[in-house]
Amino acid sequence: MVETGDAVAPILLLGGGHAHVEVVLRLGELGLGAQITLVSPSRHAPYSGMLPGHISGEYGFDDFHIDLAVLCARSGVTFVETSAMSINPDARRVTLSAGRDLGYHLLSVDIGSTPSLPEGIAAGIAVKPISSFTDRLQRLDTQAAEGRLSCLAVVGQGVAGVEVAFALKRRFAGRDIAIALVGRSASVVPERSRWARYCIEREMRKAGMAHHAAFDVVAYEHGALVARDGRRLTVDEVVWTTSSGAPAWLRETGISLDESGFIRVDETLRSLSHPEIFAAGDVAALADPRPKAGVFAVRQGPVLAENLRRSLAGESLQPYRPQRSWLVLISLTDDRAIADKWGLAVLGRWVARWKHRIDTRFMQRYR
């Protein structure tokens, strides 16, 4: 821990996201750890790529969480386990919980995103923030154990929604619990290839999972999801995997944000309004937008680390070039997965084994 009253960090990292763990590792290896302070509300940072495997029971908590305190200690970085409440970019200070504050020379923000639910809806279980989803998952287990869960809806037809639906199907295998996927689009994963959509829909039918397409949820009341067109779907519980929102307190900072409240950055991941501030992961609004997915945060990590080092040294920054085509690996229920890229998709157990190797190799890097 660190006394934060009058402390100033040369580099202050807010959040333990995928990009920041790479910054800690790389700059620590360069001997710059003593100049870095990492602030996170939890010492355990989840790796989003392994969340479906945790839901399905394949991975335990430790398997898909990075211990930030251990990583920071090994890298010579100061770790502060608390939440950020606000940023004053003019004074270059961050207010932490309990009114403490910490100054900085360079600030990087990688705090993820929050669930973006239909207006007026507060019920159900949101997947984001992932860091606390394991606690909310226990609520489902309790409902299932007490016989209060016979129909469970997953709202959101993107890759996250599909993976969570299949993972829950596997988690509750052997129980009489129906899993339904719900969303406003006419098909699952509309952003992926036609063959990937075909494979997913076929596997959902084989698994006995219902798909309620073109169901634009506007309310969840009296045990039923309500669509914009008036249709109702009776369910016992809802898991939300819908689009991501920005933390509301960012709007009070004076930092340039996009219309959704995310920090606008240039191609070097630097804030458009405050050159001493950087952002990465979900919270960053790129000039060339990409989905809010961990694959981009992972690729941003090395560039962010290098640009923070260069900023300290007064050197020119390097650009981050987001990939135009990216591999997506989608886990199913039966030890198989789908790989989708360049409009092509393949399905098999070998894909699941490949995904496992990629994920565990990523985790091993920070242990």
C-alpha cells in the first residue's frame, strides 16, 4: 500500500485490465517498476477469454484470475487496492475511495466497462463487470439448488451471449433448466461469418436451447421479458450480456469523451484533450472503432507500455494499429469450439484444445 495524501506517481495506472497487466510486466522488466503505481478495486483481475470456461466448470477462480498484488510485487510496482472516484486532469490528481487522492505525471486508464441495460431495468444478473461476476454466478447456483430456476434467459446475441448461454447449459447439465438466448437481431453473432452463425444455430438446436430472435427487450417485469412489439417471455432469471457502457463518473472529469462516455484517444492511445492521459481496453474510444473485446486490449498492451516509456523519456510515440480481421474462438457445450476469421469458420474439439492453449499461455505470462 502507499500513503496517498501528497504522493505523486510518475506513471499512475487506473484499473487492472488486460492492457495494464502487460504494462506492469514490460516496464517492470525494464527496471521502471518503482515509477509506477497501479490502482484497482480488486487484487484479482479476470481474463475474459476464460470466463465461459469458468462458468461451465472447466476452470476454477485462480485459473482465470491474475493476482495483481503478486505481479506488481515481482515487477517492483506499487499496488493500491481501492477504487478511483474521479479524475482532476488540470491538477493531475485522482480521487480514490474514502477521499484519498494521488497525483500523477502520466495517467493511464484501463477500467473496463459497465453493463448497458435497457432504460429502467435494474433486475437480473449482468456479466460485466467481469471482476465481480463470479459472486453473481453463485446467485444462480443458489436458485438452481433451491429449485427456483427452471427457465434462464441470456440477453445478447453477440459472441459473449452465445458463449455464456452454452456455458450455463453445461453448468446446469442434468438439471431441468431451460436456457434461452434472446436479442434484437435476426440471427446470432450478426457481426461474424455466415458459416459461424449456421454452426451456432445448429448446435443450439442440438443442445435444446431456444433462440428468440428479433426480440428487442424493453422491460423485465413480473417474471417476464417484454419486447418492443409487445411479446412476453416468462423466465425465472435473466443474464445480461448486452453492449458495454462507460463508467458514469468519467463525464465529470472534463476529459474528451465520445457520445457513449468513453475516453477519446488518438492512434497512440493518448487522450485527445489531455496528452498526459492514456486509455486502453473497453474504456478507450478509438478513432477507428472496434468492438469492446479483450482481444484488442491484449494487443494494445505492448503499444501502451512503450508509449508510456517514451512519454517519460520525451520521445515520439508509436501508433497502435487495430487488426481489421481478428480471430474469434467461440466455446460450445461439448468440449468443442468454433474458430471464425476472414469469413471462414471451423468447428471441432481441436479448436477447443487450441483455445485452451492460447488462454493458459496468456495466463502463465503473468504468473
